[in-house]
Amino acid sequence: MNVLQNIDLTDKNSFGLKVKADYFIEYESVEDLKEILSSKQYPAPFNPIGTGSNIVFTKDFKGTLLSSLLKELEIIKEDENEVLLKVGSGLSIDEICEWTAQRGYWGMENLSLIPAVVGAAVIQNIGAYGTEIKDVVYAVQCIDKETLNLREFSLEECGYDYRESNFKTKFKNRYIVISAILKLSKKYKAILEYGDVKTRLIDRYGEDSVINENLTPLQIRQEIVSIRKEKIPAGIKTAGSFFKNPYIDENILYNIRKVAFEKGFGEPPVFEISKELYKIPAAWLLDKAGWKGYTENGVEVNKYQPLVLVNVGENTEPMAVVQMKDKLIQSIKELFEVELCVEVELW
């Protein structure tokens, strides 16, 4: 167990904001975690933190940040069709993606290069390129902050929805994830319909590779990694996707199409979720509203992917991020009558 007091968090949040925390504790076992939670030495609240890639600090953190070093990765059950994999809360998602893809297990490959650890991933229900972590979650194991008892949640009990789970709502601040059990397939299960993944794979391996289901999880992983690196170059200070892609009804869709026609934006890229519900990329809305590349007070709307906000300043103030967020939400509301919702955690 490593205890740090009054620590600078600049290198512990991917947005690179210069804030501090009362305590930052790395724990290596469940026993360590229970000791921390039961001790009166450390101030509440006790918030888990992974890579800090989905968090934007709006001020110094008054409390104790908990960083898991639980990194087990083991097969606990296997048959000819699937495998159950137990993974520790401090293990990086990309490490799991690589490990499973190399062994031909299907399910994680589209999540490659997402900068998250297991603990954050199963709370946030991370997703990319047509896959969400809920698609492979079998169970999530947690420690109850109040009782210190172990509790296992089934997939149904996790209550997953788009970038949501019961850990963010009805169980918020009650449990700390220590591990998850993932169910992966040994049978061909490629998901290629999102973005230009299929087109790029056909260009690289030929159309027969898709038609005849000859692709491997590793090939898809490698293409996803390539795409993500092109969109978000390494080294930039960002929390990733700042907003969720909005779900809209037919009335809002009609208005968006009307605005797009009047302003020459072209046909909006809409995905049908159900008969009366649609999803539209927040990046398209922000791009058409003219925000791509806009910079103010050290915060940039990324010029390649406007869904991403970037810290381009030397001493960017946390409130500058909040102000940019508010400005973007108001702009999209006024132009399209769409309410953008924040995907990152604001602390």
C-alpha cells in the first residue's frame, strides 16, 4: 500500500489539470482496501480512480482517491464455445484486449486502446465501434464501502444502458469494484458495422475475409488501434469523448433535418435505435455548429474529432473546461434543440 498526501494530480488525470488531492492511495489487495475504508485516518469521500482518463477535476479533491493495483487475469471456466475470464479492477482494458485477441477470444477487440481500467470500465459501460463492455460482462465483484462485505452483481443487476450503469445511479458511491468476470466467445463474432472499420478491413485483407468470416480478433484489434491513433494522436491532454451521443425522437430528428437543409449541412448521420428512437453523433452536431478547432482559455474543441476537448494551455484553469462545456451545450440546444449530456465525470 502506497499512501500519498496533498498530492499534485497533474500527472494522474489525462486532461492534465493542475489540482491536488488530500490523499491518493494505491492498494495491492482487498485487505488493503478494507483497511483504508475502515481507518479514521483518511478523509471521505473515498473515490476510485483509474487512469484518470474519464475524469475532469473542477477543483482540488477534498477526500481520498483510491487507485487499484489489483491486476489478476485468469481463466476460471472454459469450454468449446466460450471462456470466463476473471480480471482485476486495476488491469487496463487494452491489456485485456491484446491478451484475448492474441488467443482468438472474441468480444473485447473493438474496445482496443480505450484508456481505462476494469474498475472504471464496468461502472461507465465504456464502448466503441459497436461494442460496449456490457456485451462481455458476466458479473462484477465489489466491496461495500459501508459493510466492507464482498458483493457480486450479475449482468442484469448492473443495470447497463448507454454509458450508464446502476453503479452510477442507484448504487452510486456505495461500492468499489475489485474485479469482473468477462464471458468471451471462441466462435466468430466480428462486429464491423460501425464507422469505416469494415471498409478498412476489406481494403487490407480483401472482401472474402469478411464474407467468409476469415478475420481474427487480432486483425480487428490492430485496425481499431490504427483508427484510434489517427483520430486522437498520442500525447495530447484529453479526457476522451466529452459528450454522449444524443438519443432523439422523431420530432427532434425532423427539426435537425430542417436545420441541416436550411444551412446546407447535408443529411444528418442518424442511427435507428427503435421505431421512434434515434441516435445522432454529438461530433456531427458540434462540427456543423462550427466548433471544430475552437480554442478558449486553454481548452480546444479538437480539430479532428470535435467530441473531444483538449487541454492546450500551460496553466489551464479547471473552470475553463466547465465554461467551455456550458458554451457548447447552450450552442447545440439553440441550433438543433438537442440537449448534450456530459460523458466524463466532473469532480
